[in-house]
Amino acid sequence: MKTRRVLKKVLWGSLCLIFLVSFSAPGAVAAKKIRVATVALPTTTIYQSLVKWQSLLPERSGGKLEVKILGRGVMGGDREMIEGCRLGTLDTAIVSGSVLGNIVPQYFMVAMPYLFNNHEEVNAFLDGPIGEKLFKLLEPKDLVGLGWACWAFRGIWNNVRPITKPEDLKGLKIRTLETPLDMSTMTFMGGIATPMAWSECLLGLRQGTVDGISTTYGLGYPLKLYDIAKYATRTKHYYETAPLIMSKKLFDKLSPEEQKIVKKTASDALLWARKQQAEFDDKAKPLLEAKGVKVNSLSPAAFAAFRNRTKTVYQQFRFKVGPEFMDEALNFIKSRR
């Protein structure tokens, strides 16, 4: 009798297991994981935009799509990430808009000197017809644009003096990106353009190899630039975008509904981050001053003087960007003022 009861329990247990497996199997579909790479540190708004996307995408896709963040440059720098997305070996990445200019020259337009007056103009530009056209230009390069994050407006950090006018840059070696556009902009602003990789420039500033660096003003606080620079100036000499790009090979494998959800959630997350960055830039001054940094903004006259000095850069890059596209972009901004 005891043996019979044991067999009966085993039989019932087996039947229950079979029932549960057969009942749950049809719905047990694993979520599609989208890997997104970035060089941004977790303390930056760019990284936080990906965390935001990580929460929005599963929520709006009903758990069918998820995001996995590959941070701290584990997939390489901008060039490596762009190439990985083009080849389909990487799903998505946030990259520098200026570096995208190497394969789609129209992206240089966004980083032209003193193009924008404020964040409102930038948002209208990126979220409007010009931004849409820029994303369309990626598709022949096997890329899809999902949304615009940003490093925001660039400023100048240095250890010599505050920058209040173009003459204050005379004789100062300022680290720039390793791009002709960034170097040309700094040269016409009045400084000595010194191209240098980001991985080298902070040590260069410590050791005096360069007098200063051109980087996002608001980024200086999370990166602790206050430890190595005495002066921070909101020159706002250009706006650095950070588009979120996806491999077209992966995008084409998604259903139309999934494509729509991916684009919308990414765009929403990145717009949120842009607004957060703009707010932080405005709040950064007292935080930096508390760390001993002398912070200043340009007067309207100085801003106009720098804008006037860098007009030649537009002539230099007119045919690289494309005359029609440059005129379209400039006319759009004029219409907003």
C-alpha cells in the first residue's frame, strides 16, 4: 500500500509538471535584447538617457524588447562603434555627431561655430525637418538614426586666465578634437589649436602640455575638471550632438510596430536627457565655484566678436557640407529668430 501511494504521488507530480510546461510554453518567448554602446560615464546625462531608454522600451513593447548598456567604451571609440553598427556586429551606439561627419559630411553643419544662440534653437533644429533629413542621410550608410542626445555647448577650461574676448586666447594652446573643423574653429577664435585624443588631454592639461581644453562646459563637473583647471568659460562656440544610431541590418529585422516603438522610446529618452543637460549647464556655475573654479560667460559683445571671427570657417566647409544643405540649415535658424 505504501509503495502504491508513493507511485500515485509521483504520477500526479509528473502530470502536473507536464501540464505546467505545456500551458506556459507558447507564451515563453524571450525578449529581444538590443545592445547599445557608449563611451559616456554613468555620471553623465548621455548615459542616463540610455538608462531611461532601458526602462521605456520594455514598458512600451510589452516586454518584447529590452536594452543592454555596454558602457565605458568597451566597444571602442566613436569610429569603432560606427563601423560596428554599419557591419551589424553592434546593435546601437551613441556617437559624436562630429565623427559621423566623416561618412556623412552634412553632420559637420551642426558643429559649425556659433551656429546656435541657445538650447531652444538647437532642439527646433534637431527635432525638426533638418534633423530628420540628417537621419535620412544615414540610411545609405547602413545606419538608422533613433534620436539625438548631446554633449551640449562647448566651453573652454584653462589654467592661464578667464576668456572674456578673442584676444584672451592669444598664445594659449587649447586641446581640440582631432577634426579639421574643430581645429579651424579654435584657430579663428584666436587660440593655438592642439588636436589631442580625450584619453591624453587631461594628463596634458595637468602637465602643461596644453594650456586648456575645449569641452562641454557642464560636463566639467561630473568629470571633475575642477581638479585640474582654474578657469571655465561658457564660450558656447559650438554645440556637440551625440546621435543614437542603429545598425540598419538589425532595424530591418524588426517588425514595423517594433521599429516604431524603438524610435519613439529612444527619441523620448534622449530628449529628456537634452533637457536635463541644459538645466544642469545653467546650474553648474555655483557648483564649480564651490570647487574653486573661476567661472564666466561671454558678454553679448564678446559672443558677437567670436561669431564674426569664425565666419571664415563657414566658407572653408561650405562645399564639404554642401552649399544647398548649409543654406537650408542657416535659413531655418534665421526663421526661428
